[in-house]
Amino acid sequence: MAEPAFEELVAQLEECARKLETGNIPLEEGLAIFEEGAALVDQLRKLLSTAELRVQRLQDSLQEGGSYREETPLNDETANSDDTTS
């Protein structure tokens, strides 16, 4: 199954925030919604990190006199291994 799109995750996070802002929910339900939101934030950070790495690689390629060519999309392993070097 494909990962949800960035925009879908943002919409889910906004829905969590709306539910929490009402204040009319039991504590345990509020905690569950907060945990769901935290997991969504983590997913969004990973997607943004991968996108940032792709942009940086493109900028580096263009600065080195290269031309734009779309490389194979990065997977989580590639993004995580590159993140440790910065």
C-alpha cells in the first residue's frame, strides 16, 4: 500500500488539532488523538527531510554545471543514511 501524500497527512493532523481544540473530549480520547498527531508530525518530518535532500542534490548538481535530470526517488534508507552525514 502506498504511503499517504503529504497533503493527506497535513489534513489528518489538522483534524486532530480541531478535535483537541474543542475541549469537549475525555482525557483518554484526547491523549490518543495527541499521540496520533505526534505520529503524523513524525511522518511529515520524514517526508520533508527527503524532499529537502532531493532539492539540495538538485541545487548541488546545477551549481556544478550539471543539468537537471530526475534521479531515482529516494527511499527512507537513503534519506536516513544521508542525514547522518550532515
